[in-house]
Amino acid sequence: MVYALPANQMGAKIAEVYQTQVAITPADNAAIGPFVALWVGGAGNVTLCPRNSTTPVLYTAIPAGTLLRVALQGVNATGTTATSLVGLG
């Protein structure tokens, strides 16, 4: 059986596909993005380096298997305890 999306839903589904996937090793003040989302594979805290800002943002108690849809340049090592991070763009 073939399932086709209605035309009015196609744009939204295409937007959900990420063209770039980069494994991230947290490093303070390292701009490795830009990314439009961050996959958190292992639970913990994440200190994001937002896009267009120099002020890091700490997200706490993120569960494993969380997709954070935020614009970011990288992830700081300071304050980050989450593991298996992947930048998506």
C-alpha cells in the first residue's frame, strides 16, 4: 500500500527533514553550527551557544531522546552533562 500526503501537508513534512547531522562534542565558545535543532540522546543539562548571541543558555534536566528546536552555534562543555548530542540543520 502506498500512502501519499495531501498537498497541504507536504511543505510541513519537508521542513521536518534535516539536511545536516553533526555529532557534537561540547567545547566552550566553539562555533560549529549553525544548527536549527539539537538531539539529546542521553539525559542531562545542556549549555547552548545560541545563534546571534554571545550569552550561553543552560537547559536543565533534559530527558534522553529529546529534540530541542532551537537555533544554536554550538554546545559549551561548562554545565553540559547530557550525552549523545547531534546538531541538526
